Amino acid sequence: MPQSANILLALAGVLFLSVASPGPNFLIVTSTAVASRYAGVMTGLGLAAASGTWALIAIAGLSLIVTHVAWVNAAIRLAGALYLIWLGIKMIRTARQPLPVADVTETSGWAAAKKGYLVSMTNPKAIAFYGSIFAVMVPAHASAWLDIAVIGLSIGISGAWYCAMALLASHPTVRQTLYRRKAALETAAGLLLIALGGRMLAAR
């Protein structure tokens, strides 16, 4: 039990550092939250679901296939690159448009969650993290309860961080500040997403 607790504590620290570092996930959740708090939180939950999926993949040993089979890795990177570039172009095109009036519907929430999930599942940082550091830190023959705890920890830390970022970005004071600089911020974020996608394509 103490050894399992040490494993979970070490994983918690590494997971937090991973989700807290800026990247496509952060850009997506904060830019979505500025337009709608509900959509931002749903994006955060989509990102959390992706973290759980990656943890399950790593525990099942499939991360070795993703990281070591060239065509699988290349296909994921290509899909992720094109998706980030598409999101970046879309963000730039709508940068000067006013924020839409919040229309909280199940459809918009599902779309936001799906967007967050897809961004994280094709994020090269997630692929590298769960395919290397994460897979090494989780014992190959861990007990079922520890595997479940690891998946829950991945979902919990990711969900807590990204949902907190969504709530912060959608706070009236912060939102008003971001709204005044919406065109510049969304253009910069869109260019950054395109650059990240381009970098992924160049690294293939």
C-alpha cells in the first residue's frame, strides 16, 4: 500500500506539471470559455476524458504501438496537425466578430467536449507523455485497483485544472478584459495553433 501511494503521489506531481504547461489544450479551453462558460467547462471535461483514455491506453500497453509503430504515430500526428491548423484558421477568421450570445444547449456542450477530446487525443505532447514517462512510472503488473486509481487520477487532475481555467477565463472581470482584446488575442492564438500544427507536420 505505501508503495502504491508513492506511485500515485509521483504520478500526481508529473500529471499536474504536464497539464499546467501551456499548449493546444490550454488555448482551446480558455478561448472557448471566453465565449461561453458552459462550453469552456465542457471542453475541460472533454480534455479530462482524453486524459483518462490515454491513461487506459498506456496501462493496456497500447502506448508502445502508438509510439513505436511508425505509420500509427505518423497518422495521429498528421490528423492532429491538420486539426490544429483548421482550428487556428477558424479562430483567425472569427477573431473580429463579436462574441455570440450564450446559448447553452446540449448540442453546443457536446460539440465543445468533443473538440477538447479530439485536440488532446491528437496532441503530440500527450502522445509523448503517456507513451514514455507515464508508461514507465506505472508498474507493468500493477493491481486492478491501482490501474483504476491511476485512470481516475488522470481524469481528476486534468478535469480540475482545465475546468478551473475555463471558470477563470469566463469570470466577468477576466472575460471583459479578454473581450476588449478579443481580436488580437484570438488572432495570436490562431497563429500559434497554426504554428503548432505546422511544426507537427515538419517533424513527421
